Amino acid sequence: MPHKYHPESLMMTHGYKPELSEGAVKTPIFQTSTFVFQTAEEGKAFFEVAYGLREKGQDENLGLIYSRINNPNLEILEDRLCLWDQADDCAVFESGMSAISSVLLEFLKPGDLLIYSAPTYGGTDHFIHDLLKKIGVHSIAFRPEHTKADILKMIEDSGLADRLALIYVETPANPTNDLFDITLCAEIAQQYNDQSSGRKVFVAVDNTYMGPIWSQPLQLGADIVMYSATKYIGGHSDLIAGAVLGDAEVMQRVKTLRTFLGNMVSPHTAWLMLRSLETLKIRMEAQMNNAIKVADYLQEHPKVEKVHYLGCISEGTKAYELYKKQYSSPGAMVSFDIKGGEKEAFKFLNQLKLMKLAVSLGSTESLAQHPASMTHIGIAEEEKIEFGILPSLVRLSIGVENAEDIIWDIEQALEVV
């Protein structure tokens, strides 16, 4: 019986044949805009499949045409990303927002209803309230405390239940680590599916905070999973990218839109991500182990009001049950409320020496930022208060440095507050 390898083992070789590239042990960069056809008939066949004019044959691959459509670096990367999420297919984009906006544009049209979890990343929140609103898409936010009955009532009370098209979930939520039940969202979507008309309500999950290592939303009932691949997947603060994964039917739609928007990554960015995938699991495990120690330290500090970290959720609660159901790790994102407000938060941030004051997350270096005045500044003030994105909130992305050094830096920064 053939041996079934773990994904972390396949990150070195899957989808790549050295004999096709002069025996190079690593995938070369295919830095080319276009590809040569052996015959005119071959070119015609490739375009027929690329434009959906016919289905691929049983053993037929999408031939290489043009790097806006496909490229060896892009294809190998997408094949490898599929392994972690057990997805049929993957599409990589030039940024996380590009991936998110493409999904929202593909699965929503004027007059449709979007249900989304709040809080959500500031860029996503702005896209929902600005661009989607301009094109006539209606939206309703739901919170972690809302039950299934609560959400169903919101949908029915909107008068747009028959126009529900997409349930968008970011969990854990950025920056508060709030949890949302993916299976519950899938149940609600199923309730509004209409087989007679062919109408389907899709569930899309932004899994950036946990990455593909610690959570697989597709296995919990989601139809689409998205990442800002800039974060853990890239992991070195040297590239910008996004990814979308799902079944073959969903991904055909996503990839078709991507072809005509032209928002795929370059061969060089894809190559950098292939490099990063080889160390994804060990990087994230090191970051998680550091984060646990940091959260434990902050929990005991007298100048800290509250720590928002999955590893700090009390056992026996509904949130703890959901955490254990959806995730295999508490992750590496730690937020905390400092006693005081913006003045105290800024004093802390300005005093950091090892950790860098910068937005983004999931990289090898530890980063700190102030969500209320930075990544989530565009959210309405009353909503920030409701969501817990307070002036006192600081978000930490824990890196791979020595945990003692990270804690020393936090300790000396808190001393000036």
C-alpha cells in the first residue's frame, strides 16, 4: 500500500518534476509572460479549456498559455496549498484584500444580502460598507453572542431572506480573537438553499489568523476559505499575496474572475511562497509556543486589564467548546487591554525595543500595533466600542524570537506606563 505523506513532508516536492527543469532540486522561477505552443491545434485546445468552452478531458491538464492565466510557479504553489485545507483547487491573488474582494464580487450581486461576522478586518469592513453598498448589496453584521435563532431573525426581519447569497465569517476575529461557529453558519446557509431554483447560499471563511495549519474551515462546512497569504503563509514580511480555496465548482468561478481582473501573483512572488511553505509548520509551532508564554505573562501583569487569546478562554464555557471544535492550537495572535487608554497604549508601543511597531502579522519577527487608530481606524466609533476595539487595546503578533527576550521587551515597555 502506498505511504500517505503528511502535508509538511509534501511541501518540498509536491507538484514539481525536476526532470522537466534540468534536474533542479528546487522549482526555478518561470519569469516569462507567455508560453510557446507546439502546434496551432494545441493552442486552440488550451484556449477552449481556459475560456470554459469545453470541459477538460480525463487526463488533460490546463496547458500553459500566458502568466495572467497560469504559470508553473503559480500552479505548483496552488497544488501545495490545497494539501493543508484538503481543497479541490486554489487560486492565489496579489494580496489578501484582492482575494477577499474577488470572492465578494463573484458571489454577490446588486440586491443581494450579505451576512457577516463583526468585528472583521478594517479593509474588509470598509469594502462591505463602501463599495458593496454603492453597488446595491445589503449587509447585516452578527456578533459572537448571537445564537442561531438570533441570526435567523435578523435575516427574516430584513425582508431580504430570499436574497441571502453569502455568509462571510472571519474567525478568530481581528483584533479581538472573538470566535464564530462555522458549522452553525453552514447550517443557516443550508436552510436558505433552494434546490428547485438552483439557488445556493455560500459560506466564506477568512482563516488568516489561524492559517492552514491550525484550522480547516472546509471540513467544518464552509464552501470557501480565504487567506491573506502575506501573513503566516508568506511569513517573512517580504511579499504581499492572498489565497482562496474550495471545491472545483466554486474555484472555477473564482479563477475565471481572476483571469479577467488580472489580480494573480507574479512568478517571483509565487516562488517566494513556495520557499515559505517548506517551513510553515515549524514556524507557526514556534510562534504558538512563544505566544502561550507571552499570554501567561500578560495575564498576571498588574497593568493589564484583559488578555484576548484563545489559550486564555475559560474551560467549561461555550467559547471553549467552540475553540476546541474548530482549532488545534491557540494560535500566535495575542491582544490585550492595557489599564488606561490610548495614552498608555502609545507609551507602551513607543517603548518597545525588540518588537517592531508595524501592522501585519504572522511573520518571523514580533510586531505590535494599535488597532483602534491603525488597522481598524475606519470603523465607526460606536462600533469599535461595541466590538471591544478600545483605545486601550494593543495587538501583538508573536514571532520566532526567544520567548524570554519577547517577554523582557514587553516588561520593560510596561514599566514606563
